[in-house]
Amino acid sequence: MEILDKVLNGFLTNSTDYIIQPFGTGLIHKTFIVEKNNEKMFVLQQINTNVFKWPDHISFNIHNLSDHLISIGSTTILPRPLKTISGMDYMENDGVLYRLMPFIKDTHSIDVCASPDQAYEAAKQFGNLTASFNHFNTDSLKTTIQDFHNLSFRWNKFTHAIKNGNPKRIEQCKSEINALISDYRLVEFYENAVRSGWLNARVTHHDTKISNVLFDSMDKGVCVIDLDTVMSGYFISDLGDMFRTYLSSANEEEQDVQMVIAREDYLKAILEGYKEKMADLMSDIESQNILYAGEFMIYMQALRFLTDYLNNDVYYSIHYETNNLTRTLNQLALLKSYRSIISL
């Protein structure tokens, strides 16, 4: 921990009073909790610059959004990183960047959405994030991951992989490839929505897994965290990612696709929580097509997993040779189950 002690010293003059320990289950950044007298005080993160190639964009966006909330007197909590003693947004050590954020007192996070009530609370918090910036100019935000939820981009990567990927895997995955091609209408729908302008650009989180929400002792939502992917986007990203990650008790690693079942009560809870904050701000055409969000996000993730498999697993970490194919089958099963409950 000597390196981390040195890093913390760049933020706090009395850094020796604190203890640093590993924290959380995040897959992108290495995260540590900073404690004093057994009380959690700060969260220290090592920034993964392989994923986030423009960390200055993240810092710019968070400060920009935080300043806006202050200017309008909003009660929305937006955790803002501390400056270093020298006034920098990050502390650098041997080319590695670190940031320090305040720990929100009396809160906790959860890794798996275990009840409709939790789904409701999380959806309300993500809806509140977007609603809090209803009159904010999203053009002022910088891109932190290029084409992150651009379905046209993901489709083009997929078709390129079909032509130029591993020939054996392409042959092996004919059925899955054809299944994704048969749903190309989802790409056409997205492109028409963007082109016609009925999808309104809003402040969007883009990573709405349940672990990115803080809860209080009564399991009521307090705020959202991990703001690295917050940028201009569409509601279908946030709502769709909640559908994708909350609806089934089986996550994307489940190998038995019969276990991948979308739960109607969770769907209703997500919609209720999100619409509590966003219903009055959405256009009629957005409201009419609100359930497209689930198809959009689940389908896009299936595209991404299969693309990576055909390209010999160059993006996602894998635990066994066919891991990305398993993930693809999982998402295709979730898409089928999702469609079965939205058609009721």
C-alpha cells in the first residue's frame, strides 16, 4: 500500500491518519476505501485509462454538471472528486492516475437487484439524474467513451467481424449470426429515431447497473455514483440498461439459458420509478416507444458479445474459451423473454 499512501498524501495533508483498503466489486477501476477511526471517509480510485482514454473529459463533465446543480439550488447529490493539494483533478504516480471522492455517509451499494422495490428505487434515482438537468445544454458535455451506445456503430463492427473474424467461429455461430441479422429492424428503428430527432438528447448515465446507486439504511435510493460515462445520450440507454441488468435473476454469465427469465414485476417497478421523475419530461412519441429501450440495449449487448467472440475475444475479459458465445446466447434468451412479457 506504499504507493497508495503516497497518492493519498497528494490529496490530504494529514494522510497518515487514514487507512486504505480494497473496496467494491467494480471491473473497470481499482477502488479503495479510505477510513479514519473505523469510519469511511473517502473513496480512492485508480483510473483505467485503457477504457477511459480522456480522463480530463470525465473531470470536465462532473465539474460542469455539479456547478449547474449548485447554480439552480438543486438537492440532487452528485459526488464530486476532490482536488489535489496542488489543485489538480487527479494525482499521478508513475503514469497512473488516481482520484479521491468523498464517501456519502450512511449509504451502501448492492451488487444484485434482489427485489422490485430495489429496482424501483434505482430507476427513480437514474430518472432523477436526467430530470435534474432538464434545461441543461448537453452540447457542453464532452464524450468520455466514443460511440458507447451507438447501435449503428455496434452493428457495423458486427458486420465487419462476420466478414473478417475467425472463420471457424463464424461457421460455428451461424445460428446466432442469423438471429441477430433477423433483428436488424431494431437498428433501423434506432437510426430513424436519431435521424428524425424524436429521441431527445439528455444528460444520461449510460451504466445503470444497481451497484451504481447508493441506498440508505432503509434501502431508499440516495444518489447515483460512477459518473465516468455521464454524457449526452438518450433515455433508451439508461432505461434499457436497467431492463437488461435487473429483469432476470440470472446475470449475463449464466450458462443455462433456461434460467434467463425476465420478471414482469421488476419491469413494472423500473417503469414506475423512472417515470416518477421523467414522465412529464418525455415527449409523446418517447412515451409511446418506451419499451423499445429494452430491445435496444439487450440486442446491442448481444451484438457486442458475439462481435468480440468472432474477433477472438479482444475486448471483454473471458474465463473460458466460449465465454463470449455463452454471453451472446444469454442475451438472446433475455431478449426473447423480455419480448414475451412486454407483449402481455
